[in-house]
Amino acid sequence: MGVNLKDLILAKDIRLKDLSGKKIGIDAYNWTYQFLSTIRLRTGELLTDSKGRVTSHLIGIFNRTINLLREGIKPVYVWDGAPPPFKHKTLEERERIKQRAEEAFKKAETEEERRKYAQQISRLTEDMISDANKLLELMGVPYLNAPSEGEAQISHMVSRGDLWACASQDWDSLLFGSKILVRNLSISGKKKLPRTRIFRTINPQIILLDENLRRLGISREQLIIIGMLIGTDYCSGVRGFGPKKSLELVKKERTLDNVLKVVKWECEADPHKIFDWFLHPKVTDNYSLEWEEIDKEKLTKFLVDEHDFSLERVESQLKQISEENTKQTGLGKFLK
């Protein structure tokens, strides 16, 4: 879930076409869990093929990737690797939450209740990731496995100039140092507000790290401390500290050691280890980014014959990418 910086960070609405020609790292776990949470039957169950294999994530990745390619965007999907040791407690708590949601789902009596709890019990398996990677290969889109956190790896690739931005709903990439964060890239359009009949427009947004740091009058190191006070994937934070109060304290105390003198750090994880992890996460330079042409024949066979997609819908999506546009969207010399 990551740190919540929305009350501090300014974002700018953009259009997908504004990102044409940009190489963007996709937080693959973040996106895939979004698709698993939202692409479901009315009963709350995941979509599956005739062999019982989950296809909700394949539907989301296929449709969204087609949209990105059509706009000339060059996506790279990056999967999480092994989490740092101090994240295990958070992962254990998430598993307990899922188990409680599973019990509640079994007892739910209404469709609304089933959907509510179903969205909390998504699990991503190795087979699902394997199918997703096969899909990406056939679409000519590169992917890689990060040694640890996907957002840390993407941020590193942005800092090297190999990618333009990180795309994620989480804010963590800013703490990891990504100069540009793109949000809402996978959920643009109309979105229904929970428990209402009201829809609001969701637009892609870009967040510029350096611009926000200057506006707030802080350094990236101080932004990390603010994130730690609010709560990250590695610690729930310090009780009573939200974004604004954390900003005030950090601007006054300046350093982590000074902040720790005036707050009660109750997390099991060592705050200095968390701080150092955001500054020096485990990443790799061992990757190659190459975009290829879509193998329409094999892709259609994979989706339609193997996973029961509608042939008409698959062909309709593929037709959105003309030969000329295909060459411009990461499938030819333009990307190299």
C-alpha cells in the first residue's frame, strides 16, 4: 500500500498522449493487484477460463498495454523480488487481513458485501505472473524481475536515464528517488465513488519530485523521514502523525536522529535501516530493454485458444494499433 503523501504532494493532470514517446516503468505488482481487485464478476469472483485459471489480470494488462502502445508510450513491467527482512511483519499482517476477509466473504449475504470482501482477498500466484509475462512477450513489451522492491528498481532505472518515469498508485518511488511519478495511468476514465451513484473523472497525473521538494522546502532525505512518520510498507508510522504534522516536525528537527529524540518509535523495524533502505535499496543494472513487434497470431492463439478470450474483442483491440502507429510505439527502431 505504501506511504500516503497525497496531502503534501502536488500533482498535475495530463493526457495519455502527453506521454507519447516516453519510456515508463510499470510497478507490475501494483497494477496487477488493481486488476485483480476490480475486474471481477458481479458476485465478486475473479474471471477465469474454462480450465479454472484466473484471467482478470490478463484482461487488465492486455487492454491497458494496448492503450499505452496506441498512445506511443513505451512500457516496461517490473516485478517485485524478495522483500527486505523488516517488511515481513507487514506482509504477515496483510495475510491476516486477507484471511479475515475470506471468512467474511464466505458469510456475506449480499452481492455488495461479497464484492467488498472479494477485493481484499486477491492473491497473485507464480502461475498468474508466468501467464502475464507470456502475454507481455507476445506483445513485444519488456519486463524484468527486480532483486527486491519493484519501485526501487524503477526509480534506479529512472535515475540512470533508461526510463522517464515510474508508474504506480503508490508514492514510494518518490522516497526511492524517482524524479517523476505517474499516477492513474491504469485507471483513467470515469470512476464510481464508493456507495454512491456519483462518478468522477480520473486523469493521469505526473508528480515531479524536485519541484515538490523545493515547494515544501525539504530534501529527499527529509521526505523519507516524513514518510516514515506517516507510515510505510515497513512500519505503520508514529501514532498521531499525519502528513502536515510530520512536515512541521521534520522542518524543525531536520535530521532523523533529532526526530527520533522527540517521537516515540514503536515499530519493530530499526528506523535507521528503513531510512538507509530508501536511500540505498537493492537494485540491479543487469537488464536489457528491447521492444519488439506484436506477434498477433501467437498472441491471439494465447488469449483466445488458451484462455477463452473473445476473438472479436481481441481483434478489435489489435486493430487499434495501425502498422504506422505500431512502429512508433516501441516496436521498431524508434525505441532504440
